[in-house]
Amino acid sequence: DVKVTQSSRYLVKRTGEKVFLECVQDMDHENMFWYRQDPGLGLRLIYFSYDVKMKEKGDIPEGYSVSREKKERFSLILESASTNQTSMYLCASLAQFAGNTIYFGEGSWLTVV
Amino acid sequence: DAKTTQPTSMDCAEGRAANLPCNHSTISGNEYVYWYRQIHSQGPQYIIHGLKNNETNEMASLIITEDRKSSTLILPHATLRDTAVYYCIVRPVQGAQKLVFGQGTRLTINP
């Protein structure tokens, strides 16, 4: 079974801290994604990557950056965390060939205080 | 990028068929329609996908209109465990896979 693993399930960070959210997939998928989920707003795409070192902005990239140095790992970085980044963050991966399903991690709950 | 629109919420009686509509009027010929659902704070779960033809699996059926501008997800005999947020998305067959989910439909199954 494909597995998408997010390194931290629950985190509490202080305003201004640098935060790393790590995501690893074990199926050699080309595409990886970071979403955030907030009540009433659904899933919003922050960044996605279609290959190693390649990244593209999603709909809400402000305040975030990403890193994809290895194919299996996609990191979301909050350079200076703010309280409005308190949210649930979901990572996903997808093989490039059409027809494949999108696999999600279990989510990381981040609270910025 | 093709966008989808869905009703914000729907209700359905337990045991009845739940029909969830999705509008994707700007879909192009090389884009799939995918359906996912999310229960509470779990990661979204894959349900079904299709390109042109109607599809059925053990969870649901997907009906895509002939012009492909809309689709309907059908849960044939809804149970209380089907209460969830349902997302309809479009996905390109090739190229950059920018997957935009939107707000989805909150489906409530009532006893």
C-alpha cells in the first residue's frame, strides 16, 4: 500500500519560530502537494511539486516555502510562524500517470501561539 | 485550471440514495473528474474517478454528463457512516498536476 507519512501529528510553536513540516511517500510518486484546511474553507493548495527541486505555487503560498531535495520527501517551511497559520496541514502524493489516485497523509495540526 | 462548484451542504435519509452534484463547466478534454471524501479530521479518502464514461465501484457510482460539464456522485444506500465532506476535483491527464479541492459538500445522513 502507498504510504504518505507526515512527521508530526500535533505541533505547538511560538510566533516567529521557523517551522518545518515533513512529508515522505514510499511509492516513487512524481507529484507531491501541501494543503491547509480551515473550517468552512475546505482544502486550499499551498504548493505542489512535480519533480525533484521543482515547485509551483498553489492558491495560498504567502508565508510558506517548500523544499523537494529528494523525490520521496516534500517539506513545508514556515519561515516565521504567525498565529494565522494555525491550521491543519495535509500532504498528498500522486503518480504522474493518469488514472492513479491521490494519496493523503493523516494531517499535521499546527498551533501557533 | 478547471474549477468545480458544489453545493455547500446536503441532507439525505439513511438507506436512500445520496446524489451529490458537481459543476465543472470549464473542464477540458484531457481532465479527469475525481471524487474524495473527508470524515472529521482524517485525510481525504478516494472514492471514484472517471474521464467520459460512467463508472461504478463498491463505494459509489459516478455519472458524467455527455458534455462533461457536470457530474453526479451517487451513494446508492447511504448509511450514517457516509456523513462527510465530499470533494469533486478535476485532474489533468498529463502535465502539471495542480489539484484544487475547493470547499466541497457537507453531506449529512439522517436516521
